[in-house]
Amino acid sequence: MLSTTGLTLHYGGSQILHGIDFAAKAGEVTCIMGPNGVGKTSFLKALAGTHPRSGGTVTLGAETLPVTRPQDMARRGLSIVPQGRMIFPLLTVRENLETAFAVLPKAQHQIPEEVFTLFPILKSFLHRRGGDLSGGQQQQLAIARALIMQPKVLLLDEPTEGIQPNIIQQIGEVIDYLKAKGTMAVVLVEQYFDFAWARADQVYVFRRGAVALEGRKDALDKAILHREVSV
């Protein structure tokens, strides 16, 4: 579904990513692990177009994607749930969800009932302002907004960060559901090791802006991987 070859990224004069080769398949969860500051979030930003990549290629299906604006990447099927969620605090839950319509044809400007099946609390809070929700509820709102965009690839950046355990469990169940549908590739950047391990099909470990280790989960030793990502 999604692949990169030799992807590089710079912040000013500093090179952050060094030739990332990566692939994520539909119907699978591809986890990116590693300590803080190794380029995981920067990689998602390069994929989503929120920070233009410096070099390399990004391919979605059979299409090689140009370096373009994030809204154009979203229209092509790459939807990101960023670290920090970035919901609009003064807009209602309904209005936050409807911001996803910007990348859809007018005929598709509707909130699918599936969103409320996955996140029932949002239906109760449609008229509540986004800024009045708890952190976990905001994370559910951010994921729901991304799903309304009908992504081919869902990019999740630290979805469990600062979230209460019951909502972490619910988010895990949503990821498992999306994986089981088989139509979407899920790329998960996650520090919570057990959460990531439970969902992963393919694992990439980043170190100093490069891929230090990669493999299918069933071919990796859990203890060794945990030690690698904790260093």
C-alpha cells in the first residue's frame, strides 16, 4: 500500500532522516519504534506532507507521490493523527469532525455512522466544544476525524500518550478493527511497547534518523526488541 525509498528530510541545515526504506501493507499494522529524538515523528510528517521531504520517493499503491501540501496528501489517501491531537478547541465536536470534509467530494460530506460505533462518546458530545473534552476524548475525536477522510493509510503518532487506560484499550480495539477490515494500512509510532507489540505485524526500529532494525513480528525476539527500543 505505502512504501518509501531513500527518504531524507532536513530541518534547516540539519539532516534528520537518512535514506529511509519502508513499506506498509493493507490489513496490517506497521510499527515504528525507538527512543525519543530518532526521527519517528519527522518520518510521519514527511509522509503526510506537513514537513516536505528533501529527497527519496513515496509510493502509494502504484502512484509515486510528489512533494506536495498536506491537504493534497490527505486527498490521495494519507491521513495523520498527529502527536498532541491538534483538534480545534473552540469548535464543537461536530465541527471538528466536519473539518475532514475539506478533502472529500461534496457528495461525501457526511459523518459515517461507523465513527459513532467506534467512538460512542462522540455522539453524546457533538455540541460540546473540543477544548472541553478530556485528553482521551480528544484523541478519539482526532482519530475519528482522520477516519472520515477515508484514508488508504492511517498514520498514528503516539496515540496512547497521556491517555487513561480504559481509552487506551478502546483505541487498541479500534486499531484491531481497522486492521481486520483489510482495506487500510496502519502506521503506528508508539512508545508504549506492549501496546505496539500487541498490534504489530511489521516493526521498524529507528536510530539517529535511520532504520536500525526491521522485521516481521513473528521473526523478532520480544525481549531483544524491547532492549533495542529502550536504549
